[in-house]
Amino acid sequence: MPRKILSSFFCIILFNGCTSTAENIKTSYDPDYKVLDHGKLDVIVKSRACALILEDAVSGAKRNAEFHLRSVIGAQNHRREFQEVTRYNEGQKICVEMSVAALPPL
């Protein structure tokens, strides 16, 4: 009987220990974004993402900005130009703010 109690206690500690660090591992996307819209394809969107690894933060910020750009201009034919606005640390994570501009197709 004491073995079952100890093993269940150990399992509870193990599960709680793993779930608290899961938030630090995944890439987080900021649902807020900024839009500068002058009409048609003259649109600039700024967005950000945070991750433990710089490459994940940059690619996440690009994906997030591109997603919000598509929500603004819809299915219009365009090309994109990305630019990193700022990079900073937030706790253990690296956060990147990225802007994307919609340009006319070539």
C-alpha cells in the first residue's frame, strides 16, 4: 500500500513539474497587430512573436505578420517585403517585432 501512495505522489509531482515549463518552450504569437493602410496594396502590418530560439521567433513573427496582412488585403495578387523592426528579451524568451509590406506584383 505505501508503494502505491508513493508512486502516485511521484506521478503527481512529475506531471506538475512538466506542465509548468511547457509555457516557456512553445512559440507565442501576439494576437494584436498594427496596420497602416493607405488603400489598395499600400499596406504595412506590424506583428510580433516570442520563442526561446531566435530563428523560431523570427519565423513566427513573419508567419504572424503575413497572416494579418492576408486578412487585410484578402486575395489580391501581391508580393511581400519583410523587415525586422525590433528584437528584445521578455523573461527567458526572445521577442521579435516584424513588419511586412504588400507590394504590387512584378
